[in-house]
Amino acid sequence: MKRQNIFRIALWMLLVLPYMVSCRKYLDIVPDNVPTLDNAFTMRKEAEKYLFTCYSYLPKSGSSTDNPAFYAGDEVSLIWPFGVAALQPAAYRIPRGGQNVVNPYSNFWDGVNQAQPLYRGLRDCNIFLDNIGKVPDMSADEKKRWIAEVKFLKAYYHFYLVRLYGPVPLAKTNQPVDAEPSAVKVYRSPVDSCFNYIVGLIDEAKDDLPTLLSNETDELGRITKPIALAIKARILVTAASPLFNGNGDYTTYVDNRGVKLFNTTKDNNKWVLAVNACKEAIDLCHEVGLKLYTYKQDIAQYTLAPETITQMSIRNAVAQKWNTEIIWGNTNSMAGDLQTKCFPRGIDVSVSDNTTPQGQIAPPLKIVEMFYSKNGVPISEDKTWNYANRYSILRTAVASEKYNLEPGYTTSYLHFDRENRFYACLGFDGGKWYGQGKYDDNSIFTIKAKKAQPASQVVQASYSTTGYWVKKLVHFQNAITSTSYTTQTYPWPEMRLADLYLLYSEALNEKDGPTAETLKWINLVRARAGLTTVEDSWTNYSTNPSAYQGKDGFRQIIHRERLIELAFEGSRFYDVRRWKEAMELFNQSISGWDISQPTEAAYYRPKLIFNQVFTLKDYFWPIRESNTNINRNLVQSPGW
């Protein structure tokens, strides 16, 4: 063999072999000594396994360790340093300044450090598309549907990479083994080209996807047309946002050919495209019967208070599988272990020795303060709420707020007179927790978390560092006993209708300002949360009553609304970055209560946990240094 050919094959193996090995898991059942790829498309049964292999690369968004959007932003604090390093989410090192080029954390480019190998997934998608036509025992319509599903997956994997890395190489086709070395040494594509390709794939796929699944028992979680249109809307809103649209920070971001990887001139037409995509997606979702979820009490012997029902509507919109609001539930990522990390140990005093619930995922004070007052405006601008004394302590009246706070219990003023999403999303000292076997809301669990109390730091690695827990992600029917904690797992909601409504409101505001149509969609989400309209809340309670009447003021309102409604679902991490607000929000302190103290006065003092680190380079993650050493065409992300 000629030396040049040996070099080509060696280079090809080094660059793309990792993208091929994943198919072994599903294709090892073929006879010995028969190439797996030759067998994969000989019949429908085998091709279906390859289809599911393409699905298997979907990022595990509901994992307690693998979703960088949980840990690389500012929504939660974790125990640090963690006793068992292997159980520590890799992404949690990022906000502490630990990201690096030698061995990047949450490396979705290569699929290491608790991340899916998305380029390997793209290679398998291309193999599928190249070969599905060979399968003899399939109808043409079924082939078209499977092709459409895999085209969507290709689009989604590219989009996931773009949100993390910015401009990326487009894996449109696979390179043959004998490809020239120059063909293997790929370039990043300009970011607008990336978005155009991603949207083009979805447009190619959408009309061949089913509008509704005919066999939900076997097919729930597979891609449908409403999913495709909703994700297309998210993609186009992202493309129109300041990080990708007219970002002047990347004027000099070019590859070694001199090709500019960012268009630094803002294009307002991108918001027009986003508006149209959101409207198309919403119309189809409504057509198939999707609507904002509201809880219907199904435990007949109890009559629940209105605030309990509202809070259950908020919790179950996420944790109730296949509810009326879920556009896309990811069955490749079931939220199970995540719930044990959110549920406080010791909430049931009768079984307080059970250490299975670990309660490690802890929201910091900055997130706690983000939620509105009961009047639907920020606590810092509510004329009736004593923001200056928010860290003072107060005893709950016997009957006041008894469904949210333990009567007669002394807790922080920060916990009084807040909106329903505050109580639905957060657990805290003195706070009520509905469910887990107690379904009469007149006698439900109360968290007690000061030193030596049941939910405090009694067991190593099973406590909240801030004094708060994420109630929202815990299914209310999980069961706790003296020795076990059984979870009602649910497919992670990659997209729900409230998210789509708020994307539409945001896009309409950027296009036309705060019109009646712009306000309509945010107000639908607020109404489900038990709040009055933006117009009513700001006019009557805000120190800035006209804020919603201008584009800039309403932009801040819709941003805040998204951060509250989608709290702890992985949206904040991407939203804050695409809005280019991370330099402000991700450089603030992460603080909690002084959880080692036994008295109210000592416990309820803010305590610094760490100072988060975010610089301009952190908007886009680094490519592993070994990759850029092999391929000099692969320019490193700015600042790394």
C-alpha cells in the first residue's frame, strides 16, 4: 500500500472512528464474522434498531449529572468538594472557573466528561440516511417517516452543538475511508450557515412526520410534526437573539482562510422568521389538542385549597408524564435519580433515618429572590412588599398562608406573600410540601432544616448547601418508607407549551413591541400561575408602572417571566447566554442561608458559598486541544 494511502486511512481512523463505534451496542446480535453494517439494513427489524441508535444520542436532559444546563449556570448549588468525585456533575466545575482546553467538561463534541458524543451520533444518522433505502420489507411511507425522524435528529444534534460551541463543522455527509486528508480536515461553518442548514433539515422533515402518533403505547417520545415545528421556533428565536444576531464581540472571529464565522450586523428579519415559526407551531399544537396543563383533583376524599391546585398545575406541568402541555417528552432521558437529588432527606420525621433522598440540588438565594411577589411583580419593585427587610425573620400567623408555611413557625420574611410558582418550585425551612403520601393539604409535610432538625446537614452528602430544594421536579406521588424512596419517573419535557407561548411573546415584542397580541401569550402563562395580567400587576403594584408599555421595558418583563416559569428546566442557562446577559448574571455570588446554625436569627443570615466566574470566552465552550492539534483548520473558540 502506498504511503499516502496509509496516511489517509490513519488520519481518517483518528478523526472519525469514535463516531462509528456506538452502533455496536444495538448491532452485536448479527452472526460472527459478518460485518454489522452489511446486516443492519437487510430487513426492517434490523433497520429499526439502527433508527433507535440514532435516537440514543439525545442528550440526557433529565439526568442528575449529565445536563450542563443544570450545573454550568447559576440555578443551583451543590456540595463542594464532593465526597465521591465520580458522582460530581462535571459541568459544576464550569461556573467555578474550571473549564479548560485539555479535557473540557461536558464535552459534547467528543462525548466525554458526562456528555453524549454528538458528532458520533451525526455519523450514525448519516449512515442511516445513506442505507435505509436498501431495506426491502418496508413501505415507502414508513421509510419517509423514518428518514424525516433522523433528519430532525441531525438538525437537533447540530443545534445542541451550536448553542454550546457557536460555529461548528456541519456533518452533512460522512467522509469515505479513502478521502483526501484535506477533505477530512474540516472547517467550522459560519454561524448563519449553521442555522440555515439546521432549519433546512427540519423543513425537509416536517411534512413526512406524523401529526399525531397512531400507536402511543409503543411510540411515545418519537418525533412528530408538532415537536419539529416547536423546536424550529426555538432555533429561530435563538438565531435572532443578541448572542448570534449582530454580536460585535466576534468581528475578528475568522478561520485560517479568512472566512468570518459571525455576521456582526443585526438582521431584524430574523425576528420575523421567529414570529412566523412560533405562530405555525402554536397553531398546530392547538390543532392536535395541546393546552396549558391544569390539575384536576383525583383524590376524591379531599377538597384542596385553590392555591394547592394552582401549585399542582405548575408542578405537574413538568412532572406528570404525557400531560396536555408536553410537546416533546424525551423517553431517552427519564427523570428518576434527579428526583432523589431534589427531595430533602428527613421531610418525613417518622422515617428520618432513610438516606435515599439526598436533596443535594440546592437553589441559591439569587434564584429564590427572582420569583415574584403574590402581586405578580418583582419583590424589589412591589410597593406593598418590604424588600429592604427581606432577610429579617417572622413568625407565621396561625391561619395565615397555612398551605404554604407552617403556622406558628419562624422563618424568613423572604418566604411570605410570594407567587404560587415560588411555593410550587421551592422547598425551604418552614415551608409546606404537598404529596408523598399526604394528600390532605390541611396536614402535609413541613420542612425543618436548621441544625439538628430532620432536613439539616445530618448525613454526609445528603443535604442542601443553601437551605432550599427544587420541589418542582419531584413527582407528588413519590413514596418514601423507612428504607426506600420510590419515584414516579417521567420523560424529561424538552419542550412544553408554556415555553412556546413565551418564545412567541418574546419574538413579537422584538418585532412589533408590546402589542395586545404580544401581551396575550405571556398573560396566558401568568393566568395558569394564578397571577393577573402584566398590565394589571405593573399598573397597580409596581414602582415602575409603565414598564410594560415600551419594547425595552417589556423585554425585561418577558425575560423575567421565562426565568420564573421555566426555572430548573434547563432554559435559564441558554436564555441568559443568548440574551448576552451572562456577564452580569453569571458573575454574581452564589449564596444561601447559614445552614450550620440552630437558631432562626443565626440560620437566616446570607452566607457566601462561592463567587461564580464568567468571562467573554465562556459564551462558547472550547474544543479539546488534541482535536485542534490534529486539524489545524479547526479554529479554537474565541478566548481559549
